[in-house]
Amino acid sequence: MRVQTEDFEYDFGGHRFAGYIAWDAEQKAQRPGILIVHEWMGPGENVKRRARMLAELGYVAFAADMYGVDVRPQNAGEAAVAMNDVLADPEALRERLKFAVARLQADPRVDPKKIAAIGYCFGGACVLGLARSGADIAGVVSFHGALSTTAPATMKPAAKILVLHGAEDPFVDAHKVDKFMQEMRAVHADWQLVHYGNAVHSFTNPGATDAQAGFCYDATADARSWQHMRVFFDEIFA
């Protein structure tokens, strides 16, 4: 195995975005492609690390940018502004996601019929939105993502859905979880929801250390959620 990576920039909709891709250079056959969507702090080392981990599993992993190269929050306040600016135009966000999927499908190392998307926090909400939109991909995985939406699914999503959720997440409470489940049932989605006991928001991010505020890394939940994702991928790419 020889994992290679590349930082690059791409244009869409009059904006410039930063991309990062990782793959095993010793693997010659086409393989599944995984789109990764970042947290509210924007694309950074956390999603790049996940891209390399996915490459080690035999996937081509593309960490996309939903903000644009000129938007790199430095603190939670700036992150909230950046995230809300993007979420305020759900159609534009959806088009950015679809473009990123198409770019991944066009990569010669990728089997274009075997595509999935994963996302963290804000990114989790993004990939769930992609599934709700009817995107023709194999599956999506949300890690501690927001479950609420102003654009619920109106028909059965083509993508299978896996939600990995901290049971003590103060930002996604039981009411929001229940509403999400009702939405999935109403459209007969193929969905799974895993709760991790004692875990709060951002449980996969080692940089999250404010348990009192509801943001805290949990090594056990992190490891378990990664394993659940791997099992899910084995299923959808079989």
C-alpha cells in the first residue's frame, strides 16, 4: 500500500474551492469513491486525516469544500456565520454537493457506480440533504450531524442512510431524533440510526474538549462509529 494525497483547487458557480484527495497508488483497478464533507470550522486536518484513513481501506476519498477558499473560520463565532450563510441557500449548497459528487465520479481511479458520502457535524447535515434530494449514490453516513431540515425527503432516497449519533448530544435532542425517524419512515427510506451512550457532539474530533458546552471527543464512540461505517460500506458496495 502506498497512500498518496493531493491538495488542489476547483471552480464552481463563480467561486473557488479547496479539495483534497487520497488514494492507494498501488491499487490499479477502479474502486469506490467516498466524498467527505467537513465540520463547521471548514475543511482542515480532521477531514484530511479521514481521507487518508479511507484510502488505507482501499477507497478514493475526496474531501470537498462547502465554504470556498476565502472562508476559513478561526473561532466558533466565525464558524457559525460561515455555516449559516451556506445553509441559508439550500439549493446552492445542494448544487455544490452534487458537483463534488460528479467530480469524484469522473476520477479515473473511481468506479462511478460506487459512490458514498460521509460528513461530520455540519457535513453530516449536508450528506443527509444530499440523500434527501434523491442523489443517485449508494449511501451516506452522518457523524454527529444535525438531523433537522427545512427540506425533508418527499420520496424514498436512492441512497441508504446511516446516522451515527451521540446519545447525549445537547444540540440534537430526542425530539429532533424522533422527527427524523418519522421522516424516514414516511418515505420508506433504508435507514439506520446508532446511538452511542455517554457521547455528546463532535465525538469523533480529538480537538473537541469542551464537555460542559456539549462538544467533546470520545475515543470509544469514535472507534465504534468508524467500524459501523466500515460495515455499512461493505454492505452497500458488495
